[in-house]
Amino acid sequence: MINRMIVANILHRPIRTAVSVLAVAIEVGMVILVVGLCHGLVNEIATRQEGVGADILVQPPNASFLLGLSQAPMPIKIGDKVAELPRVLAVTPVLFVVNATAGLNVIYGIDLASFDRVSGGFVYHHGGPFQAPLDILVDDVYAKANHTKVGDTLTLLSHDFHVAGVVEHGKGARLFIPLATAEDLYGVQDKASIFYVKCTDPAFADETAEAIRKMLPKYSVLPIREYMALMTSNNLPMLNGFISVMITIAVGIGFLVIFLSMYTTITERTREIGILKSLGASKGYIIALILREAALLTMVGILAGYLGSMITRKAVLAAYPTMTIEITWDWRLYAAYLALAGSTLGAFYPALRAAQLDPVDALAYE
């Protein structure tokens, strides 16, 4: 009986029901998409760094593990010294060039020969290696997103670059130019932002990293395993804070809309509640009626949020193929939990108020 009453009341007020469901769906969708976007961005960056094939990263003192925040603070001769260490197979310098035109891109200035020794070489989908100073390589994801093909001209950093090749994605950056060209752009000579070090065997990574630390005591030396462990939202306070703020806003939206919806319901159904209480309905029965109605609206909203997040994800990735949105079941369940908790809190006061109505006053209410 109680279920039939709940369903009938929900269907009797379609606009209020639709608004409540939409609010919960927005709450759930915001949590899933914001977290998925942030985690996807961090994990995608980490995966591309791992894809370079190096076992150790060498950065300047006090460098951030968010690669690309510093450009050229290290002499290239440091790489020559590292290459002389036992169990070091290859070392390649990379100069980060940040391009803020038409989006933020970190371009790698690379010495192609040494980069190939560390990474195993690019897989070329089209075209081939650099042939001239203003040649550029783009990965297949960037090429698809920007409709770029071999022979096109890319205007970056106030220079026109000729697309020499389209390569398989996953080797650090999406754009690559010759190291000498990157140095000219920054007005530096024989400088690097990072050194990628490949060992003769990955098992020697920790031992080799320790040897590099002794040689370069003030420098940041990270085995790739440690770098991958650092690349989580828990190690990025600003990102973690952003996620928390967005989740709080989303839960607040759901809480307020359910609160207003249930409060309005009590006002509209005062006489109905009076009739139920005059027929012997207990306070617990009235509270359960209101809370179950809120729970049903929330469950429909959660399902709508799941569907909306999947549709939005597909639309965003279709428009921006370079973005990564990771939607996991852990966060789907957490978003559902937050929605249910917020809705329950939002409906509790209206439910308590309804249970405390006097039957005589409620029956006389107009």
C-alpha cells in the first residue's frame, strides 16, 4: 500500500519529480565526470611517461614531478656523466617547450638518435623522422583531434613547423621537435629539462638511481616505478582540493533540491497526512513514507546520472580526443552513496515535520 501511495504521488506531480530527478542526476554526473577527468588526466600523463621506456628520470633540484613545469635548467653534459655509469644503457636529454596557443601543449625537444635508443624508436603511422630544423612529429591522437596529416604546417611558438611524421602515441609528449630547434626557441645552448635513463636491465633501476644520487646529490632522481606511484590525486593537493570542492557543490545541489521538494510535498499533502494520522498512522510510518519517496526519486536520479555521464563522456571525447575521462565503478558507487546520503539528510527535516503535524490541524488545513 505504501509503495502505491509513493508512486502515485510521484506521478501526480511530474514537474516536481522531473526537477528532483534532474538535480540528483546532475549531482551524480558531476561527481563521476569531474573525478574521471582529473584521474584520467593524471593517469594518462603517467602512462605516457612510462611509455618512453626509461627506467630512471633525472630532473633539476627541487623539480616538480609534474613534468613540463620547468624548461632548461640542466647542462646536457650531466647526461654524458650519467651515461658513463655502470649498467646504464642509454641516456637522452629532453627540453620541454610549453606552447599556450590553441590550448596548452608540452612539446618535447629531443635528440632523435638517443631518444630512439631509450624508447625503442617511434612507430610511424605516416611519414618519417625529422629532416629539417622546423620539422615536427605529432602523435596519432593529436593528429586525429586536429585533423593533421603529413605535409601540413603547424604554427606554434610563432614559427611554422612542417609535419614530417605521425607516430604512435604514448612516448611522453604529443609533439616532438629537434633538440637544437627547441634550444634556439628558448635562446639556450646545451640545456635540458630532464634526462631519461635506460638501464641494461630494469632490475638495476634502484641501484643505478642511487649511484646517480651520489653523483648529483642535489638533483631529483626517480626510478620510473616511484614516479608512477607519485602520480595519483592524493599526491596532488591542488587537484585533490578541486575534486573535494566540486563534490561538495554537487552534493549541496542534491541536498537543497530534495529538501525543497520534500518540504513542498509536506505543504501540498498536509490534509492527506492528517487523514493518515487520523486513521492511526504512526510517526514512524509518516517518516518512512517521506524518506522512501525521496529514496525512490534519488534512485531514478542516480540511474539518470549514470546514463548522462556516459553520454557526456562520449560527446566530450568525440569533440576532444586528446582528453581522457576514466569512469570506474568505485566512483560510481561512491557518487550513488553521496546522492543517497544527501537526499536522506535533505528529506529528514520535512519528514520529521510531517510526523509532528497534529491530525486535527492537518485536516483543517486549506
